[in-house]
Amino acid sequence: MSIPLHHVDAFSDRPFGGNPAAVCLLAGPADEAWMQALGAEMNLSETAFLYPENDGFRLRWFTPTVEVALCGHATLASAHILWETGRLVAGETARFYTQSGLLTARRDGAWIEMDFPATVCEPANAPAGLLDALGVMAVAVFRAGPDYVVELASEAEVRLAKPDFARLAELSARGIAVTAPASTPGCDIVSRFFAPAAGIAEDPVTGSLHCALAPLWSARLGKPALIAYQASARGGTLRVRLAGDRVLISGQAVTIFHAGLP
């Protein structure tokens, strides 16, 4: 009997946009070395593995090189597949048990809204080499959990940044984000996210990053709900809303293909 494997473009309403993720549906726990090997084989920013547990699903995420504790786009892709394949009915909430605690997702028309823990951005000094490696002038630098968040003055500076990935990989961080207020109509904030130390030069759309960007920019802009755009080559739009110590992150998803592992 083959193991179902699905390829999904998350945070996109069309094929070949947003952030691609693989979703592997398991009957039960699997060998970690095998999961990491499949993550490397898929060579996407994340491969999600999930299997039934209690009243929901155990969910784990692997980059091509490491397991991570939280991933937004692969959670979105996983929820999308559960509804698409009939494992959850339309009005049912997806419940995921993860290294970051219980995460939930619900359908809202064409969008999927995920409930994630908020991450506080703490003002920080830029570590040696960070700004040179990014090639930017910072307005402010923050530490947000395992990441650095670098505020820039404009959307144009975010889009034009040309980081030195080899130098960024030497820093002690999961990843480095650059962000600024948006000048594009219909958007509030823009960002990009680089994680070469985790095997991802530039992540196309990073849901977990917005656990930090939502509280940062909601306070700065005086708006609890924001439209965010991640300005990678593929690009992706997220709706984010601060809800106490949680962040509600919404996106769309499109299945590219279904396959099966022997």
C-alpha cells in the first residue's frame, strides 16, 4: 500500500505561486532518518509529515537539512490536504499536535485561518556581519525567537536587498528577516526571509515569521489586522490578525499534484 504524498503551493491562489510544501500522510509514527531523507529528496523549504493522534493529527516539519519547531506554510498545506481528501469535513477544525503546542486551522471560504502563538520582537544589537551580509541600512534590529528581524526604511529596500547567503549561514539564528511598511496599494507590510543555515537560501512565504511581524507592526501601525506581502520571487499574501498572545494567519492554497510513495 503506497503512502500518500501531495505537493501544495501555500499562500497562493494560483499554481506555481506562494511557497511549495510536500505533505506526507502517514498511518503512524515514522523513522526520523527516513523523514529527513524524504525532506532532502523533495528539496522544498518544508516537507510535512502527519498522522492521526487523539482528536487530531501529529504534525512535524523537515527542511532539506533539519527538523523545525514551527512552520506556517506547511501547516496551511497540511490542513488544505486534509479537507481536500475528505479526512476532515468542510466545517471541521484541523487540530495539529506539534513541537510548538496545539495549532488549529479552520476554513473561511477560499481561505484557511491558522491559530499560532505570537512571538515577541525584542530590540537587539545586530551581530557582527549581519548588516554587511544583508547589504542594508537598518532602522532597527530585533530578536524574535530563533530569528533576527531587521526593519528597513522602505518596501523598495526590502525588495532590492541582495544578501550574501554564505555569510548569513554563519550567524547563530534559524533565519533573518527584512521588513518595512508597504507602499504597494492594498498591503500594510512587506518582508523577505532568509534561512541558509536551515538549508533554505530564501523562503518564498514564511507563515511562522508573521507570528513576530503581526505584533510588531500591529503596535507600530495601530492596526490589529494587517495584509502582509512576502516579496520573494514567487511572492505570497497573508492576512494576519493579533488576538492576545496568539496570531491568526490566513492564506490560500492550491494542490499541484498527488502521488504515492512505495
